[in-house]
Amino acid sequence: MNKLKHFFEERAFGVCSKLGEKFHFPIDSIRLFFIYSSFITMGSPVIVYVSMAMMMKIRKYLRKMNNPVLFD
């Protein structure tokens, strides 16, 4: 079970961990919220999760380009 958890944590986008760090909230609680709300609402939080992951990747890419105009 630990091997499977480690596999997904390495390859995940890091949205839950980033939210947990920013709002000082336990990461496991955020993950459970996304999982449970996805089951209850038939997957709509997955769209939010993927869009947040894409925004994080774009933001990381733009920071690599050293563009101080777009981000603080």
C-alpha cells in the first residue's frame, strides 16, 4: 500500500499539497475532500483539480522564463 501511495504522490500535480501549504490545512483532509466530493457530484471537482494543476504548470513555466511583469 505504501508503494502505491508513493507512486501517486511522485506523479501527482501537487495541487492538494500546494493548497495545504497556502491555507495551513492538512493535506490529507484536502485530498479526502476532493475524493468524496467527486463521488457525490459525479466528478465535477476533478475538472477544478485539473484546471488548478494546469494553472500551476503554466505559472511555473512562466516563472522559469523570468517574466516579472506577470507574477509578483
